[in-house]
Amino acid sequence: MKSSATSFITDVKGYVKALFEDAVGKPTESMEDKWEEFLNRKTSDSVAKMTLAYELAQPYKDELPFYGLLCIKLCFCLYKNFVMKRELYEEALKHLNNPAILEYAQLNYEVFCEIREAENVKGIQPQARKYIQNVERLDGLMGDDDWNLHDGVIHSMHYDREKDELTVVVDTYCSTWSANGNETYLVPFHFSDSVNIECDLDAYNDYIWTSRIYLLNGFIYVEFDSVYLKISSKSLSIGEIVAVQHQKEEV
């Protein structure tokens, strides 16, 4: 016999409301008071409760006056789950009743879509090339497919706080990049002016599956995956690429 844990909840709509209120520490009736502060306030341990509330709310969403607020608040609390963020934005835009909050959500959704479109670029975005000094040095290493600096590794990083400059050197590592099969290349990326760095790099786990460069809001963005390294700056130049003898690893 098929059963569900939700069968034991006698008031699902009341439980959804309680979960949401418990997650944010505010009754639903007062959430629109100072709503900008409410939507942007950090909530450290609330994502799991709000996610459960969102899932349980689905059969009743048209009956819950706070459902749109639940969607947009949960959306703002998520980080890298882009698929769910898009779903939450679209649900919020259908169910928000306050015109000011609706307009705010719409603007945020447009920015979200713009960012996602830029982040899906392969290789170097054409309009970004003219903003990169010595960009031609990357020709042959970055094209319009998914194999941009593929099999490379992060060789070194240096950040100068006083100058607000960051240098990241990528080692192409895999000898298949070289003309004669015996060399790899060290490729310096020099970032300056308003550098922002997002990094999730484990020691000896600095492998690059693919790379992308694009423009967004007047900044140049460079991303290295699958090592997660994302840098934005006002200025990017490519240093002189150095060939080094390929060292075969011992098995």
C-alpha cells in the first residue's frame, strides 16, 4: 500500500505557513513591511525549511497569499542552484500581489537571465576581445567549443592587495596542446582594477575542464571550470606565454 509522510499532516497549508515563518522569523502578515530589508536579509539555516514549505505548497499555491513571497525569498537565499532559481523567479512573478515587490522581482529576474546568458558563452565572447590586451596570445588555446584550456591546471596565483592586481598562471599541462608534443605552456592572466575573486580550489585539485571570458556590466569575467575560479575586473591582459618541457608523470 502506497503511503506518504504528508498523509499525517492534518493541515498542510498551516504547516507551510509555519515553516516559512519559522525560517525567516517573521509572521507572513508583516512580511511586506520593510520588504526590501526582509528580502535581502541573510537567513543562515532557513533554506531547508523554505524548500520543504515550497514543495508542500504546490497543490495549494493559489490559496496561499504569501506563496509569491515564499518563492522570491527562497530564490534570494539560494546560491548556485540556477535551475531552481529560475523556477522560483517565474513562480514569484505569477503570484506576487504587491506591485512594488513584483517590479523588484522582475528587475532581479532580468539581471539573472542576463548573467546566465553571459555565463553560457564558449571560449571568448566576441565583444570581450577588444577589451583584453594581447588577446591574440590566446588564439589556438581558446576557441568556440568546450575545450578551452582543457586539461590545464592552475599553476600559480598571486594577489597584490595594494595594487588591487591578481595574476593567475595556467599551465596547459597536456602535451597535446604543443606543436611538437613535448611542451606545455604557461599562460599568464593579469587582472587589475576592482578585482573580485570567487574561488573553490582544493590543493592538488586544480584541474581545468573548460574556460570562458565574457563582458558583464562593464567588467571582464574569466571563469575556469571544473576547478571553480571566477574573476571579474576592469582590466585584463595576457602575459607572454612561456613554453616549458612537458614532464610525464610516473605511473
